[in-house]
Amino acid sequence: MGHHGARRTILVTGAAGPAGRALGVQLGRRTESVRAVGVDLVPTPVPGMDEVHAAPPARSAEYEARTVALLRSLEPSLVIPTVSDELPRMAVLARAAGLGDRVVISAPGPTAVADDKLLTMWALDHAGVTVPRHAPAAELGTAADALRWAGGPVVLKPRVSRGGRGVHVVTDPADAAWQHADASWIVQELAPGDEYSPQVYRSPATGTCDVVVLRKTALEHGIVGNAADVERLPAGAAADVEELAARTVEVLGLVGPVDMDVRRLADGTPVVLEVNARFGALSASAPELLDAVLESWPR
């Protein structure tokens, strides 16, 4: 199954998104051994992908049935989901539909925790992993209350969102963005130091972690947002960040590729901001992750 001649079929969801395109570039270098097939809401040519098909919306009632039908049609050796919205449903579907180890994803419980930024903070904090001060937005009342609580600027973000969408730095007690702050939002103190995007692969067979630390040298929105540019750090150059990233993945019970955001507090302590239980948009800067999936993911 999933072999066309000597080529393995690798299916990537969200092929036209940043994470999917990053994988397309890498898979496109393996044309002798890999047939890369993408799926996306709006099929569009993606560099490195042999073909791209239509995919069901992650929140559609038809998601499960259409996804199973798509997999039966394409018969991939591996399925690599990159769409945050679909991860919790895909994790459950993989178990329920008997997809086995073809889907590169963690178990449903860990996947669901990582999908919710508040639950992620609670789980890590409970285990003693360093995180910024945090709270559900609904518990903090007004923006002024939040600023007093943190003793400085805070970051307001949706508990469930993709990438940097909806992230807002609050410095003004009268900030209009606070009008939307209900129980579906989380507040974190602003960590003012360097920001990193550790790229982690944790083996589902051995539990060992490989970590590549990327330092964000520019952000889309100044002090927050997705990375506009990154620098790959040599192994050991930010050993505390490497250790924090590995510990985070272990505590959450995640396996496979993991992308996360880490930032330093004013005293230099690295803290975890959020975790994505999937390949991220920066995976091309850490090709070891895809190498590990293709070479050793259970199948």
C-alpha cells in the first residue's frame, strides 16, 4: 500500500499552508523515493507536491467520512497532518478507523492538551516545566486588572488558534482588544527576552528526543507573531532551551514532530509559550525531523 513503483506515497494535509509548503520543499528533494501528495481546502499547486487534492474542512461534520474515503483512494504509506484545527479529530479518527501508525500524530489525549494553550500551560506548570504567568482571560476582569496582575504588559491570545492568529500585546488599560476577552482566551505575562522555535522529534518507539533550536531574529508584528526570519543555533548554544523543549514534549506525552514557541523572561529564564503537536512552518530549517519520520516512524 502507498507504493508507486519504488516510491512511497506521503500525504500532507494543509499542503498550501506554511507548514505544508515547508514540507513540500523537503519532499521535493526526494522524488526518487517519495511521491508527495497534498490535500487542502482549496487545491492549488504546491512546489514539491506531485498533486494536490481537495480536503474537507476540519470542523465539518463530514470530516471523518471524507477523510477516510480520501485515504482509501490515495493509499498513502504515511499521513502527515499540518492543520492545527484538525489535529484532535485526526488523532481520534486514526484510532477509531484503524489507520494504525500510518498517521504521524500523537495519541488523542496529548494532542487535545497541546491544542489548547490554557490546558498546555496547566499541564506544564503542574509538572514543574517553566511557563510564563498565565490565567484565563475571564478571571482577570479588565485590561487594567490584567496589567496590575502581571506587573507589566500581557499577551492576550485565543486558547485555540493557528500560528500567531489573534495574538495581541496589551499595554494600555483602555485597550479595545480586551472587549473580546472571555473564557475562550488566555492571558500570559509578556516575556521580553529572545524568542525561539525549538523543533523536536520524539521517537514513539524509544521516547528519545532530538531537538534543533531556531532563534527568531524577526517577528511579523514586532514583538509578537510568527517568525519573519530565524537563525539555526549550533547544538548546545542554548542548552537550557534544548532541555526545556525535550522536557515539554515528554511531559505532554507527545511523539513525532513538535514545533513550539519559547521565550526568555527578564531574568533570562526560558519559558514555554505554546506547543504545536505537528510540523511547523520552520521545519525546513531542521530537516532532521522529516528524515526521522521517513526513516523510523512506525509502519
